[in-house]
Amino acid sequence: MRLHKLTVRAFGPFAGTETVDFDRLGDGGLFLIHGPTGAGKTSVLDAVCFALYGHVPGAREAARSLRSNHAGTATAPEVALELTVGGRRLHLLRRPAWQRPKKRGTGTTEEKAKVVVQELQEGTWQPITNRPDEAGQFVKDRIGLSLAQFCQVVLLPQGDFARFLRADAKQRRSDLERIFAAGVFTQVEEWLADRARTLGQAAGQAEAAVAQTADLVAEVGRSARPEGDVEELAPWAAELASLAAGTADDTAQAAAAARRERDSARGALEEARELERRRRTRADALRREGELAEQAPERAKLHAELEAAERAAGVMPLLRTEEFRRTQLEKAELAATERLGLVRRLAPTGGDGADRYGDDSGDRGSVHYREALSAAERERRDEIAKLEHLRGDAERLRTVRAEIAAADAETEEARRRLQSCLQEAADLPGRRDRVVAELEDARSRTGSRVSAEEVLELARARHGSAQAQQRLTEELAQAQERRRTRVDAAQAARDRLQQVRRARIEGMAAELADRLEEGEACPVCGSVEHPAPAVGAPDRPSPQDEESATAAAEAAAEERSAAENAVAKLQEQLTAAQEATGGFSEAAAAELVDERRAELERVDAAAAETDRLAARLKEIEGALEKARTDEAELDRRIAELEEGRARLAADAERLTRTLDAARGGDSDLAARIGRLGEEADLLAEAVQALDDRAAAAEELRAAEREARAAWNGAGFTGAHQVRAAERSDDERHRLRERIRAHDDEVAKVRAVLDDAELAAAGARPAPDVAGLAAAAEAAEGTAEHAVRWRDHFADRAQRLAELRARLEHGLAESRPARRKHSVADGLARLAAGTSGDNRENVRLSAYVLAARLEQVVAAANDRLATMAGGRYELRHTVDKAAGDRSRSGGGLGLRVLDAWTGQERDPATLSGGETFVASLALALGLGDVAAQEAGGGDIDTLFIDEGFGTLDEETLEEVLEVLDSLRDGGRAVGVVSHVADLRTRITTRLRILKTPTGSRLQQTG
């Protein structure tokens, strides 16, 4: 990898655009990067890292903002780097995220980070990618180094390696893991430890389950659990299960014998109870037989009552039919009497009267009387049929009379409307003439409304501009005053910041001295001896004071910029407002608006009046034409109505004469038809009533004959005997049930007394039931006790058998888990350096890193032999550092062999210059090994940062010879230092100039 050109803008301390020509700097092989403290030497290297990886190394990445505070608010930060990697010419352009001013309004908005990667192909730059993730991976794949490795291989931070040289194993391990990506071996250690823990938990759970089962065996078997090897638990559980099974068999046999004795006692008791029951049953039957013999007369009485009721039940339906027929005859006689009474009150028809039908007092069912009533009904029905033909004439008469009334009403309304039309036709010409005159006058007062609107809008615009001019004048004066205040405040804050910075720079030596600790290296020279540390003034500013002053200056500058923008904006608005007023003041413009508005209102009023009068004129002319048309139409309609009414009057007179002759003495035809219909219906009902009365009398006589024959045949002398013997169905059912119950009870008693077994039991002596019950109860208790013991020992034996099987199963399952945990735990402790098999107590990752450290030490000794004149040689050791009490802290030790004394020394005992030489050799060696680890690609551009101030002239010369040897193969080496002596030894230089407006770059040589 070779760098060609670096361009930065608004990045770090660089406010403008600065360019570094690495091809020119690298022509001599060795070049110097120098400048005052804080000028930006390290920022050049940060820019290289940012261009490649999009990040900067170390704590500077945490600052988040890489944009220069000296740059203009609208200047975008940017870094461009041109380099060659693996024979490919690349160009990388990156912009970090930053806050730019909003294009509209005030405030800022975030601009996202951007990247463009290009490759030179056939003389033109071709795009590769513009995605940050792809760009980062592309660079890493081409170079073969991560950012951390790049900073160790290409940017050799000598101060970091001085710390690495003196560090303990833990700190040195962290650095080596970051450079050599040995995290996979740490992950192996962690995986083995996690695996051992997981398997240990599984084995522990299995052993806990076995222990729990063994505790249950001990509890159930009432035996102490054996201690020691868990494999002894299985035979112990088997022995307990065997003993429990034997005890269960013994108790089972005892329980069986007790149950046989209990069953024998139960049998004797049941036999005695059965004999006692039979004796009691026969005695009860003898007693009941005597009671039933006493109830025999009552049974005979019930039987006679039931027999009479059964005979009466066959006769009672006929008696009820007789009573029903008698009632029906009475109802028919009442109905006939009522209808005949109504018939006698009928008015005579023609020459007949009430005596026309005859007299029914002697012979009500006579044929003559019934036929007379039927003939009167037919006469009325015939007359109704004749009158029905005249109903159409009656309806026609009502219609004609209604049409005459409607014609009269319409004629009257037509005459009224005709009179109104004549009056309106006479009035409308005068009204039309008056409207025509008013319309001509309104039209003469109507002008151009469009012109009036345009004049009014122009007046309003001038008035608004005049108001805005006055308001903007006041706001501009206020804004100019705020700008003066903000400018003064910004300058004061800037002066304060410069004052704090100068004071802090003057007291920087004292500030560094305050951080020195006895026995620790100086961060500037590297020496652990501090003979005369600087002492600063008690009121010198601190870094926090400088940060506060910087923040105040930046805030004041932002406020000043905002105030200036506000003044410029108000000036533009005021100029535009002045041009728009047309020279009118606010009062004059307001008066002009009122005049133009009044003129427009007058035009609108005249136009509205013209429209209204034109519509009114059109309405009057239409009304006049309609009045003339209506007058002719109404004259014609009145003539038609009068002619039609005459025709209707003639029809009405003719129909009236016909209907008056037909209605007779009734009010109208419908009344006569209704009266005749009612009389005909009444006569028909009277005839039907006579027929119903005759039929009812005949049915009664037949029913009387049937009833008499029935009670005579049933053995009764009269109907009264039948009714006395009658019983309801429920009563007869109860009589039959009582008789049947008595007979059934007699049969049951006789069956019991005839039973031979009961007779034999009655002859036997009474048994001792109480004694036998007591003996059975005692045998039951003995059997229950024996069964409880049997069940108890059987359950215990079964439980122990189950627990034994469960225990043996748990032991079988736990064996693989214990074996696996033993293997995994041994490997984990071996990899962690805590196992007895690991004699050096070196962790796996430390062992790998120790191999890398051996390579680094070998490469570093090649450089150190020249720079130290052969006096010093670095030695790698697996011994732990002093004070390291960890069991796995070995493998990464460093010692220094002094060839002059033949003794090994702790690196912490080296002087400042010796430390620089050793750490530089270590840095170069580590860079060589890291490059080979990353893929062995050529690194054609190197940077070495600081530390040369601690060297004497001879050592410096030797160091420069080593650095000069790094140029072999066309390699360019940049030395970053503020040591003045180097400027005379290295003629090709990149100088960083520090100014109040930002740093600048200057190349020489």
C-alpha cells in the first residue's frame, strides 16, 4: 500500500482546503511532519484513517464531530485520499455527518455521512461504491488490515509501545488481541468454560435427582442412606426392597386366615337372623288372618253397593238424554213465541193484516199457518227484486245532482277570475311604463365594474406596502441594534478564548507536571525520573476553562451570524415595500382605499338595480300577455259550463219522478228495500221456529219411551231408584279397589300360612342372635386389623420396588453426564491455565499470543541490535509479572537482556531514551509481524509518531539509520515529531502552521 495524495477541507483544525502530496514527500524516502503542539500533526494521520475506514483512532472517535470549528457554517467537511493497493489505483472521498444551515428559515439540519470509492481504469476514474458499509469492507479486503491493525502497522504510535513495553501481562494481552485478532482462542476458552458449566449443571441435576430418590428410599425403608460412592446405592436399595417383599408376604397370609374366620362368623349370624325372620313372619300372618275374618261383613256390603251402581250406570245415559230433549223443547217453544209476536206487529202490506196468517193458539203446528207465513215472505222478496232494478236510477240521480253543484261552483269561480283578469289587464300598461322609465335611469348610472375593482386592489396593495414599510423600519432598527450587541459579544468571547488558550499554552508544562507520578514515565520524554517539574501560576486556566471559553465563543459566533442574517433579510423586505408604495404615505393610501371602495359600491348598487328593474319589466310584460290569454279562455269556459248544466237539470227531473213513484210511503228507495228485506227475514225466522218446535216435541217423546224401557230392564221401579244407585266412575273404581285389596290380603295371608318352611321355623326354638352378632363383630375387627397391616406392608414393598427401579434408572442416566462433565471440565481448566496438567499455568489464548509475541520480539531485536549498538536484546518469557497472583497470568512476559552486564532487566528500569529505542524497535517488529499476519501485503508508507526528544545525538543517529533502512524497496517513512534537531537532519518536511483562523499545511524539500 502506498499513499499518493491527501486533501482535507473543514476537517479537524483545518478550516480551508489543504493538500498533502505523499509522492513528493516520499521521493527522499524519509520525511518529517512537524509543527507546534496542537497544530494538527496527528490530525493528518486521522484524516488518512478516516478516508480509509470512516473512523479515527483512539478517544478522538468519541468526539463525534470531525468538522473544523474554524470553517464557515456552510462549508462541508471532506477528506479525499488517493492511494495504490495491490497494483490498483484508488480514490476515496468521505464526508462525515455534520449540521449544515437550513436552506429555508433558521436553524440547522443534519447532513448524512457520504462516501465515494473510485478506481483508475484506462485513464478514467470508474465508480466502485458509494455505500459506507461496502466501502469499509472493500478497503479492509484490499489492505488486509482493520483500523486497529492499521494504526499499529502503518501509524506506529511510539508512546503506545512504550506503555506496551512496561505493561503487565493483562494489559499486553489486550493490545495483542486487538492487533492479531486472537479473540477466537478466547472464545474457545469461554466456550469450553460454558460447556463445562452446562455439563456440570446437567450432571448436578442428574446427581440431585439420584440423591432425592435415595432419600425417598431411606425414608420408606426406614434405613440410613450409605455415604460415599453413589454406585453403592443400587445394592442397598435392592436389599431393602427384598426385605419389604418378605414382610408383605407374611402379613398377607395372616390377613387371609383372619378373613376366613370372619366369613364363618358372618355365616352363623346370617343363619340365626333368617330363622328369627321366618318365625316373626308366620306369627304376623296368624294375627292378620283373624283381623280379615272380622272385616268380611263390610266387604259384602261394598259388593252389593258396587253391583247396583254398575246397573244404574247403563240406564243413566238415557235419563240424561230425556232431560236434554225436554230442555230443547222448552227453548224451541220460547223462540217460536218470540218470532210470532214480532210477526203480528208487522205493518199491513197491500190489503192484508195480522189476521191474514190465522191463529196458532189452537194448532200451532198447522200447515195453514206455516204456509201463510211463507207466502208473506215470498211477496216481500218479489217486491224487493223489482225495486233493485231502480237502484241504478237512484245512483245516477245523486251523480247528476253532484255534477250540477260542481258546474255551478266552477262557473262562479270562472266569473270571479274573469273579473280579476279584466282588472289586471287595465292596470299593467301603466306599471310597465313606470318600470321602463326607472330602468333607463339606472342604466345611465352603471359604469365599468372591472375597472373599479382593479383601481381598488391597487389602492389596497399600496396601503399594505405603506404599513409594512413603517413596521419594517422599526424592526430593522431593532435588528441593527441587536447585531451591534451580538458582534461586540462575539468579539469579546473570541478575545476571552484567545486569552485562555495563550495562558494555558504558557502553563502547559506545569499542567503536564501536575500529572507526573513518582516512578511512572513522563508522557513527553518517557523518563521515570522527574528532577525539576514545572510549577505554574495558581490561577492558570484548566482544560475545562478552555472548553467553556470555546463553547461560549462558538455560541456567540452563532448568535452574531443569526443577527446579521436577520438584518440583511429585513433590509431586503424594506426595499421591496418602499418600491410597492408608489410614493403614497400610509394615511394617503388609506384615504385612497376608502374612495375606491365607495366608487365600487356605487357601481355595484347601480348594476344590481338595473338587473332588478329589467327582471321586473319582463315579469310585467309576461303578466299582461297572460291576462289577455286568460280572459278569452274564461269566456269560452263559462259558456261550456252553462250549456252542460242545462242538460244535467233535465236528467235530474226525469229520475226524480220515477223514484218518487217507486218508494211509496218510505223516505227513499233504499229505505223501502231495507224495510221489506227485514220483514222477509223475520217471516222466514218464524217459519223456522215453528219447524224447530215440532221436531223437539217428537224427539222428547222418543227419549221418554227409551228411558222407561231401560230402567224396567235393569230391575228398577222408577227413575228415582236409578238416580239413588248411581255412583261416579271414581266412586265405582274405589269400591272395586277396596274389595280387591281385601281379597288380595286374604290370599297373601293364606299363602304364608301354607308355607312349609315357615311352619317348620315356627316349630324350632328361638336363636341367640345377640351372642352370634357379638362374635361376628369381634372377628370383623380382627380381620380389618390384619388387612390394614397387609396393605401397609404391600404398599411399602411396592413403593420400595418402584424407588429401586427409579434409582437404578437415575444412576444409569447420570453416568454419561458425569463422564462428559469430567472431560469438559478438564479441557476447560487446561485451556484456562488452572489445570495441574498445564505446568506453566498459561491460558490457551495467552499461549497463542505468546507465539506471536516471540515473533514480534525476534523482529524487534533485528532493529534493536542496530539502534542500541548491540547492548540490548528483548527476551520473551512465560513467567508471570511481579505481583501477578492469577493462576493463568503467564506466557506474555518481556525482559531486557543487557549485554554489558549479562543481566536481564525489567523494561521499567530503562531510561527515557533507552525506552524510546526499545519501544520503537518493538513497534517496528510488531508492524512487520502484523503485516505478515494480515496477508503479507507490502506497506510502502509508514508513519512514526513522537518520542525522539529523549535520545542523545549518537542514539538519534543510530535510530535514523534504522529508519533510513526502512526505505528499502521504495518505502516512504514519515516521522511525526516537534524535535527541532530533526528539521536539520530530514530535509523533506510537511509543516503544520497554527493560526487563529485554523491550521495550514506547507511542504518543503
